[in-house]
Amino acid sequence: MSNRLATSIGSLALKNPIIAGSGEATMTEAAIRAALAAGVGAVMSKSTNEAEGAKKQLDHTDYMLLDSRWKPIPWSRDAPVDAQLFCRSGLVQEDFDVWVEKLARLDKEAEKMGSYVIGHIILNDVEKCAQMAERMQEAGLRAITVLVAAVHGDQAAKGAIAMIRDPQGIRDVVGTLRRRIKVPLWIKLPGQTEDVSLLAAAARDAGADAVNFIDRTLAMVPDLATRAPYLGTIAAIGGTWSLPIACRWLAQTRKRLGPDYPLIGTNGVRDGYDVARMLLSGAHAVEMTSAVMLHGTDVLRSSIEQLDGYLAEQGVTVKQIIGEAADKLTAYTDQPVRPGLWKQFVHPEAVDPVVK
Ligand SMILES: Cc1cc2nc3c(=O)[nH]c(=O)nc-3n(C[C@H](O)[C@H](O)[C@H](O)COP(=O)(O)O)c2cc1C
């Protein structure tokens, strides 16, 4: 592949900006190896933490695909690109020491391929999280991500997942972790908050080397046939529609933090063109999770090729397009004045009363 794909997240140079995102498809050794073999810039391992409740949650998972009219569709590699994934997930059940040794071995393999396997923790107890991150660092992992408010946290067992969604809370947690962790520390942020860019600023100010966002959204989908909620619970949802929302936050965060602070985009990316869309919005690298669960690692391979083709066609590199569209955003008031344009959008049967 060409070096027009190269990017960096702070001190880490990535051969391309495509990251296999944290999820079921990065929870086994074989799955992580398959993602590395597909040529990704990095793999985000499935998250772990110390809480028994979070591990047990993995036995309560359920997954379904919905079409754009909320009808269930079969789980298949041929599912339409706009299929929405509605599901509950849980965390790694494997003994933490065994898991960390496995990740460290895989990261060594990744290094030989010019890639990375990133350690991933979902915050619960801050001290325990710091100890786990230290253990990952000692084992040799070269970067660690901590998700501070996982989407399932509100629904999971009590004491399994912390929900830090305010700037001061994020400053405190990241400050504690930063004092203990020397390797690059990336902080994953929730989407369900008033202003993601404020959380990103808090993470940066407390010493995070990069931020990734946005996590998925909690939802409830009623089934018309049974008149009950699909999957029986509130659960997380994502689809192609998530992409523009993530892009908006990438652009607004770039505006707040400046062009150099590394942002990692996630949510709604289904192919190499979507990766380009996130890069144009300000992402320095981009994660793909649902697409890999559904279509396997071929989608990583084809996305790298699509992105490379797009860049060649446009005559640009990844580094040149990061934030290009975001920087062209204007204010409503900067747009041309078009008096009366709105009248075209009143439906035709709305007729003004005849004035006698
Ligand atoms: C089944 C499933 C499990 C996930 N598990 C994790 C996780 O353990 N840790 C994490 O940070 N994100 C997790 N995520 C979130 C994804 O990494 C990603 O941010 C999100 O799915 C949006 O991106 P996508 O549209 O590419 O799937 C999970 C997502 C799914 C669908």
C-alpha cells in the first residue's frame, strides 16, 4: 500500500488510519490476528475491567439487525449496508493476567507488521483501572484506551461500569491515570452528553494523548407484532445514520482543541469512503466495529483499498485531508440570503383562504 495512507496519533505512527474497533470481533486471539492480517493501522482489543458484573454481562448479550423501518433482518454477510445493529454486549471474561499476556504477545506480532494492538479498559473503579493499565504497560502494550462512560453502563449491573460524563469527573480520572501511565493513553468518550468537545478538552487538559468518540446510543425499539421491546431491554444501537453525528462532534472538537490534537473517530463507518468522511471531519484515525462483526475482516481490507483509491483519485494524502471539510464549515448567517425559499416546502394542498 502507498504511504499516502500514513497517519499518526501523537507519538504513534500508523501505516493507515483504519483501526479494528473494540468489540466481539477483537475478543479472541484469532480475531485480532485476522484483523492484523487484513492490514489495519491498529486493533482496539475488546474491553475488560475488574467487575464480576461486567464479565457476567457477557452471558446476557443479544444481537439483532434491523432495517431502516425497524424490521428484523437476518444476520448475514449480505445484510444491506444500512442495517442497524441493536444489541447488548458485555466485557472480556478471561482472567485478566491471561488476557494481558495474550494482548502483549499479539502486540509484539503487530509490531513486526507495522501495527499495534491497543489495551482497552472500561472504567469502573478508578484505582483498579489504574492498576490494570499499569499491568498492561508492564506487559509491554504500547498504548492503552480507557472508555469512561460505556453506553451499557446505565443498564448494566450496579458496580460494573462507571459513568463519568462531566468535564471535572474526566479531569480527575484522566489525571489519576496519567500519573501512573507512561505509554500513550487514549480516552474514549460517550456520545450521550451535552457537548463532547468539552469532555475532550477535559481529557486533553488532564494529559490524555488522544480521544476517541462517539460511543453508541441507548435505544428502545418496540416490536409491533409482539407489542414488546426487541431484545426485552433498552440496548445500544448504531447504523449508517450515526456517522454524521460523529462527524459533527469531530468537527466541533477540532475547532475547540485545534488541528494538532489527535482525534479518533468511531460510530457508523461502513467502508473506506466513510473513513474518508471522518478524516475530512477531523479524525486522525477511524475505527470500524459493527462492519467487521457483520462482514468479517474483508471489510477492513476493502476499506483500506477504497480509501487508498479515493486519495489517489483526489491526489491527496491522509494527513492533507484531516479536518479539511471541518475547516470549511460556516455559520448559518454566512450563507446566501434566500428570502421565501421556505415556501417551496409547504405542501401543495395548503391553500391560503380567499380574502373577500
Ligand atoms: C457488540 C459490540 C460490542 C462492543 N464492545 C465495546 C467494548 O468492549 N469497548 C468499547 O470501547 N467499545 C465497544 N463497542 C463500541 C464500538 O467499539 C464502536 O465504538 C461502536 O460500535 C460504533 O462504531 P461502529 O459503527 O463501527 O460499530 C462495541 C460495539 C458493539 C456493536
